[in-house]
Amino acid sequence: MTTQVTIESELKRRMDLVENPDFRKSCVEIAKKLGISAKDWNENKGLLLMMWANEVCRIENENN
């Protein structure tokens, strides 16, 4: 597997998560539990979703 293929597949995995309605709902619940306000969520949701998608992928990679 080439580096380019690996980067593309890793990015696709993250984008699949970010676009998944169930993942997004889970992230909203996490944000609420962390005390992130609706205003802060709306202003930063792209960043937050990608941050948590990165974390999910990191955990998946550790377990494989």
C-alpha cells in the first residue's frame, strides 16, 4: 500500500464518521456531557467532529 493510498483511506474513514448521523448524535451527547454550550458547538462542530473522528480512528488502529 502506498503512502497516498493510506492517507486517502484514513481521510475517507474520518469523513465517513463525520458524515454518519449516529456518530454526529453521539458527539452532540459527548459535547453536552463536557459542558460545551450550543453556541460553542455550532461555532466549532466541524473541528469537534473531526477531533473525535481522529480519536475513534486512533483507538481502532491501536486495537488492530
